[in-house]
Amino acid sequence: METNKVKSNQNKYFILSKSDEGEILDMKHDQIVYINQPKIMIIPREYISHHSEHGIYECSLMTWIAQEFSSKDKLFLDIGAHTGTFSVNLAKYFQRIYAFEPQKMTYYALCGSVALSNINNITCINTALGSEEQCKTGTAILNITSEDGGTSSIYQSETLPTLREELVQIKTLDTYADIFKGDIGAIKIDVENNELDVLKGAVKCLENSNYPRIFFESDTNDGELFDFLKGLGYTTLKIQSYANMYLAEKK
């Protein structure tokens, strides 16, 4: 049994890189990278200096969620999943993870992280989430403000220039209510100032799952966002050591 378990956790892939200058059949400059660890995350190169000093972004928050809030019979929703660090690292602590990422290239990196890690209980969804008002047409303009995809937003930034725009699909979270049923255990939301609209489109899902814990980012201390959560019966707590992360719990 132990041997079978080891085999099932082995990576299924190796990484092949080729020069763009030669013919496809030319193998002289091919490089092969063997994957020797079970968890593989495709992370933007811009993050390498941070990782060398501090590790993965928000790694202590992931550890806290894994240690204190995990549930093998519940779902975890990773809304604004980026390239999948939360999803990959928390997959074994929940029954299934649904990872939402609207930006095309970032979504492809997310899927790559899941595939290379050989994780079967993560479902990646290439869509933005929002309120019913935002979802009337089914599409939205995503403002790309960095090449790593980490600060892209439905809203135009007041401080960062828009590098380009991308037309993305947008839905309410309640669109998935029949899939999630009452099984949501925890939610992480990091959507660059669209948190309130995501929650407005998630009321049915929250109610069905008896108001699960919500870990969310708020750069602006948006009073309307906190008032909306309070109206749903949530108490909001500041997460220590993070400048803009909060936990909403139903008391």
C-alpha cells in the first residue's frame, strides 16, 4: 500500500526547453529539467528576490489556514488565485479547491502549477467574479497593470498605469451555487478592490454554507465592504503582520 501511495504522488512530467532559433527537430540545445518535488509552482520571475528572503508570498497566512481552518470534507474557494500558490499548498487540507483567475496568461500558469504538481482536487476556472450588476453583459474589461498579473483589476488603478486591457468573462459566485451546495469551508478573496462586488454576487453561496470564514484583502479600508459583511452577520478581524488582510467570521 505504501508503494502505491508513493507512485501516485510522483510527478507525471518533465520540463523541456528549446531554442527558438533552430528547427523543431534540432535537439542540440534542448534542456530537460526533471521535477523532483511533489509541489511545483509557476511563479513570476519578479518574485524571486522576495522568495529568496521571505519565501512564498503570504506563506504564514497559508500555514495558519492549514493549521487552524482546514476541513477535509469542505471546499476552499481561491478567488484571485494568481498562479496557484494558495491552491497548491492548501489542496491536501480541503476536499476540493476551486481556483478562479480571470487573466489569460496567469490562468495558464495556474493550470501549469496544478498539472506539474499532479494535484487532482483543484478545479481552475478562467473567469472573473463580481456582482449581478457587473455581470449583466457576461464580460468585463480587466486592466493589466503588471506583467506578473498580480495587480490586475476590473477597476482602473489610481497609481499604476494600465499596460493593456483584456476582455474577460465575469460571473457571480452564486452561478456556482448548485455545484458548491452547502460545502464551502473557507474563502480567500484577493481581487484588487473588487471584493465588495464579489461578495454581493455570493450571498446565496454564503447562506447555503452557513457563512464560511472569508480571508480577504482590502487596500482601501472600504467602509462599504465592512458594512456589507456586518450586515450578513460577520465580525471582521485584522490579520496581524499583514497590512491589508482581514478575516471575516460569523459569530
